[in-house]
Amino acid sequence: MIFGEEIVPKTDKKLIILVSTDRGLAGALNQKLFKKLLEEQQNFDNIDFFVLGKKGLEFLKRSGANIVGFLEMPDMIEEKHFLPLVEFVYQKLGEWAYSQVMIYFNFFKNVVVQIPTSMYIFPLNFQTFEDINTELNLNIKESPKKMDFLIEPDLPSVIKEFQRQFRNYLFFVSILQNKTGEFASRMIAMKNAKDNSTEMIKWLTLIFNKERQSKITQEVSEIVSAKEAIEW
């Protein structure tokens, strides 16, 4: 198996990486992700949280969660921006501190649809990705089960390096997917706000014109009535 068999520490501690936005005005993007987190994690006992984004930090503080790390993500993401997260995770895995490491983020399906998603970072196995494939309907085809390779220097070294690089890839993809969904949600939210404000301006303008016309009609009537009274 290409993921290898990872040894899982005998501990109840779990690390969850929550990827959110730093700013608001992104519709219900964060709220849907937080709802999924609460549905899957009934309580936050024995759970440490590493948070990306101020909105996630505010949510977890209100929930009384144990926060062990926090990062802000710029709009143009590079590997150096989430390097402290990667270093923290590898350090804790080296200390056998967690039996599970999960990441929660929004998967960008299209401009209108972003799907709240959870994924295992540790341990890595095929079942995790089969579940993700089914949940997101990605239609990723399986690779052949048996293939012959010439592996150097040896299989355990290659698997270990593969796991490291693949985790780095998962970190980057999850953050990038969430950031793309954030841009799309903010664009839709701003478009809706513009459309609503335009409709309100039209409605208020119509009311103003009706009220203005009523005042003019009233003034003209008073002038005519006054003129007729004087002549009479």
C-alpha cells in the first residue's frame, strides 16, 4: 500500500486544523464550516485546535476550545505562510502527541457552491480519500492495485518521504481551496449587496417622487383656491 502502515499513538488527544477567513462579508462560508465541525465533534474535550483565519479564532474562543496555534493567511498564499503549521504538526507527531490530525476547510466546487469538508492528515489511508471522493463527487478513478517498481534506497524510506510530501500537499490544497471559496463567496455577497442596494434606491426614488408630486399638487391646489377666494 503506497501510504504504508502508520503507527498510531495510544492517546485520546486529537488535533484539528480549522481553516477559516480573516474577514467577513463572505456569506455563510464560515458558518457552514463551523456547523459541520460541531456536528462531527460533539464536544471539544481532548481536542487541540490550530486555527487559520480570525473568524475561526473568534468562533473557537466563544466555544471555549483549546487553541494551540493561530495564523493569518494572505490572499496570495505561498508555502512559507503556513510553514509554522507544518512544523508544529510534524513536531507533535514526532512526540506521539496525537492519535488523529484532521483538517476542516471549504472545498471549492464552483463559484456558487463551496462544500464544508473534513479530511484526515494523520493517519493517512485509502479509506479517507475514498470517503472524500464520494462526499465531493470528484469521480477520481483508482490506480491499479499491483504495479512493479524499482525503489531506491528502500521502500520504508520512500514511503516516509511520500507521506511527508503528501501531507504538505494536503495542507496547501486545503488552504488554497478555502481561499478560492472565500473569494467566490465574497464576490457573490458583494453582488447581492449591490443588487439589493440598487433595488432599494429605485424603491426610495419612487417613493420620493410620489411624495414630491403630492406636495406640488397640494401647493398648486392651495394657490388656485386662494386665487378663487380673493376674486370671489
